[in-house]
Amino acid sequence: MWLLFVSLAIGVFTLVVLLTYVTIKGWPRLDIRLFTNMPSVRDPENAGAQSAITGTLWVISFTALVALPTGVMAALYLEEFARPNSRSQRFIEVNIQNLAAVPSIVYGILGLAVFARALALGQSVITAALTLALLVLPVIIISTREALRAVPRNIRDGSLALGATEWQTAYRQTLPAAIPGIATGTILALSRAIGEAAPLLLLGAVSFITFNPDGVLSDYTTLPIQIFNWTKDSREEFQVLAAATIVVLLLILLAMNFVAIWIRNKTQKRW
Amino acid sequence: MNQPNEITMHLDHSLSARGASIPPETSDPVFTLDNVSVLYGDYSAIRNVTLPIGRNEITAFIGPSGCGKSTLLRSFNRMNDLIPGAHLTGTVAYHGTDIYGPNVDPIEVRRKVGMVFQKPNVFPKSIYENVAYGPKVNGAKGNLDDLVEECLSRAALWNEVKDDLKKSAYALSGGQQQRLVIARCIAVKPEVILMDEPCASLDPLATAKIEDLMVELASDYTIIIVTHNMQQAARVSDRTAFFTAELDDNGIRHGRLVEFGRTRELFSSPTDPRTEDYISGRFG
């Protein structure tokens, strides 16, 4: 009993200490300049993280744009149309589970080889978005399938008994009924992608950049990369700046998780 | 204390209203089952059923659990097709056409043969959208307001919901939901309505309403109802088919049709001793 409590306490305590530490340390720089100013090497006093914030938004938007429809359609196929328990189905299922467990750096290597080099997209927003989309795709597929499975069989039966086709039943009944679950899973998956630095380092996110992305082929940086870059710098001002940026990143992540939990609670017990 | 009496009187009235005009033979069958068996893989849930379903009549399927009556019901609109491994032998003829024939689209069958389920399975949409869904997936365009009103009225629900059409169907009571499912079903203008224990999850008052509605709908629709409730079969149906679960030579349980006839005769003077045992409550 005590052991369980201590284990829990270790986890919670660490998180609280971490949050408190970065908040205190970053507090002097947690102001509007962080959002309005560009990074600077010479002027840490006035440097900001605007390009990293906009870069993150660009990358994550395109990640969602690619991963969400692909993941939902894949899940819809597996759950509603594929023959259940066939050998190929089981093979695909095991593979998706495994893909979800592949370290993100491996996706980085894949992205570098395929998107950056083979497709010659270079060090751009779209390369990062496509790579992160691959990274979160298994998670989106798995959570969408769970959401679809939670829709009771008798809703499908009711639709089919009215002369609806399987396709009409899937996109007019099952899919809309599963949207809250899909939204929750997708937000959690994207919040994982936002925090990723490893694959983007490989893909050549530029760690020092003083403009906002202006298109999908633009250079970019993201919050985790910016934090990584600043913590490397030995000057105290940059350490403070990094702490402040960490707070911003954590707040974004907490907000996303909060929204996911809120959607889940709001739509619980519908059946 | 008055309520149960009221219900009984109500239903007695409906029974006497229907009992009189039923011909002894089904002259104009909508469905004719010939030697129908439904199998799940190698296991046959129900075997060798031969049975006519009369037009604008209410036919009740009764029998103990596991006798295959629900399985048989689902073969009238090919809902068993959706269960992997299920298949059917024999012929299910709808106005002379085998609905399991090579050129028959199960979608077309289900438009003609609607279904009401054991648990009210309203869609997670508004009341209006629940009724409009069937016509929409079947290609209806334009304003469906009149159709929605007509169907809800027909299902004796309009007066209760006319101001709440945009509200979620989940806000309705169980009995109202089941009437909504019936309204949804008649919105695609079927000829036959299958009902799989439609009152199993309802209280006596809601049950009485559904039973009234069934009798009322039988003037336009052919209804087949599966029920565990023998009184219900006696109250609402014109003909009754009694099924039982039997063991075959290999000791495998399967459903069998024991007796089929006019409800009054089947309940008052059953020809098979098994029917008599069941309806007198000695078995099942």
C-alpha cells in the first residue's frame, strides 16, 4: 500500500518540481516579448521565440491535415469493411501496433531518406509535417478503431435495416457517432508530435531562424528545437529564455490534453 | 391500482377487434418459406421451416429461448447476411421471388422489409433526423417535413414530440424511442415490418401503446413479431407459429417449427402436445 503511494508520489513530485523550477527560472522572461520577438544571438535580453511558435503551428497543422484523414480512413477500412480475423487483417493489426512503438528517431531517418532526399522536399515544413504524420498515424488509427468499435452494433443494424448501404452506414452513422473518440485520440497524438525534437533534428529543422514560415517549403524551427538550441548556449540569459519557452510548450500541451479530456467527459455514456 | 386493469381491457378490445375477420387459410401470402434452414457455419440454428406469411396480418413467432425464432425473423430481410458464416438453405419467397436469388440486392429487400429491434436503437441524432434518415439514404431529396410528420403521427408519437423535433432522440423515454424506431421504419414505406421482441425492454404501459400501434398498423403493413410473451402473441396476432428447441440424433440443439395456425385456435386447441405444454406454462 505504502509502496504504491510512494511510487505515485515520485511521479507527481518530479513533475511538480520540474514545473516549479522552469516557471521560477523562466519567470523574468515570460512576457509578451517571447511571443513578439524573433530569436537573436547577440541580444538575449530581447530575444523571443516567435518563429518557433509559428513554426510549431505550421508543422502541426500540416501534420494534422495529412494524418487525420489518412488515419481515419485506414481505421474505417479496417473496422468496417475488412474481413475480420482474416490472416492479412491480423498481420496489418500487429504491424500497426508495432509501428506505434517505433522510436521517433527512426521516423526521422525515414523522413530524411524519403521526403527530404528522395522527394527532394529538403529541410522544409512539409518534410517535418509528413514525417510527424507518419509518426502519429498508428496512434490515430488505433484510437479511431477503438472509437468506432465503441459504437454499438445495433446502430449499424438499424441503419442497414433501413436499406442503407454499408458505406452509407459507415459515414452517416458510425463515423459521426465516433467523432468524440476520434477527436480525443487525435489531439493526444498531435500533442505527442508537438513535443517531438528528435526526428526534426535529423530532418534539419534550423535551430536559429529569424522569420516565420511563409509556405510549406519554407525553412522552419519548432519550440522543442528552439529550447534545445538555447539550453546548449552557456549564457545565463539563454537558459532563462529556454525555461520560459518550456513553460509555453508545456502550457500548449496541457491545454491540448485538457481539451481532449473535456471532449471525452462531455460525451461519455451516450449508450 | 387501476392501471393494469385499464391495460387489460384495452387489449381485450383490440383482440376481439382483430380476431373476427381472419380467414382460416392464408390466401394471399406476402412471404412463403419453403424448407428454410439457417446455418451458422455447420451449426443449424433452425431447420426445415415451411410457412406462409399473410398480407396485412400479424404473425407471431413464439417459443423458448434458443429455438431460432429471432434467427428466422432476420432471414426475412437478409440481416443474417451480416453475420460471418451465416447462410440459408431452402427458399424465402417474397411475392414469388426468392430473396436469396442471385439477382436480388439485399438493400432492396431491406427497403421493402423493415425491422424494429429488441432494444430501441435510435440513432444519436435529432428526432427529425431519425425519421428522415431512411428516405435520405434511399435517395429522397427536398423537404421531408410532411413525411416526418406523417410517419410520427402514424407511430402515435407526433403529439408528444412535435415541438421537440430538433432534440436528441436520446431524450425520449424507452417507449417513445421504440415508437420513433417504428416511425423511422415506416418512413421508407416498407410492405412488411419485422419486430424482434419490440417490448422486451419496456414497461407495461409503453408495451400497451406499442401493441395498440401494431394492431393499428396491420391495416397497411404485414407484421411479423417475435415475442417471449405469450399473452402478447395472443393479444395482437392473427396467426402464431410455435417453435421449440430440439436435440437431433447427434445431440445438437436446433430450432424447429412445431405448429402454425390461427392464433385463437393455436391457443385454445393446440394440436401438438408440446404447444399445449408451452402455452399452459408447463415448459419454457
